[in-house]
Amino acid sequence: MPICIVILSSHLLFAEGVASRIREYLQNVEIEIVDPRQSDARAQITAARPSVVIWDDSDPGVSRHLSLSQLLRALPRCKVIRLDPQQEQIQVVTSEQRPAVQVSDLVEAITS
């Protein structure tokens, strides 16, 4: 089963470059580029059901048009990689959803 990756950026050259480099290293991969300025960007991402979203952290339009928390709520098992080409590091954001009815559920989430 191929790995599905969405690259979220309004900088097409940047996104195409990242996609090209990933394809050099991963053979079984499907990559979609989504422009966050598109009115249906969130729907495009959700429909792709990616296991990874590469978030162009240098593009202010990404966080202006999409919320990281909304994205993780829609795709709770998705890994979000915040990539800024000016930095020599990435930030990997993951999410886990658990039922929490009582304070003990919250305490367990904190301590586990």
C-alpha cells in the first residue's frame, strides 16, 4: 500500500521540489500538492486521507487558511511535518485522541 503524502503550500516551486526529492527516496508513494488558498483545501486534504502532511512553515498562507488543530481533528492519525526551508530542522506533530470522561482519564493521558 503506498504512502500518501500531502504537501500543503501555495509556493508551487517549493512544493514540486519537495515532491521530486521525496520520490527519489520513496518508491511506493502518492503525493498531492494542495494550495491552502483554495476554498476546498481542507476537503482536498481530508479526501486524500494522507498519513503525512508536509506543512510549508515558511508560507504564512498555510496557517492563515488552515488550522493545525482542525487538520489533526479531521485526520487524528496523520503526522504533520512542519518544514521551513530556512531552518535545518523539522517539527513533527502527531496527535492521539482518547476518550476522557473523568479527571482520571486526563491524569492517565498526562502520565502515560
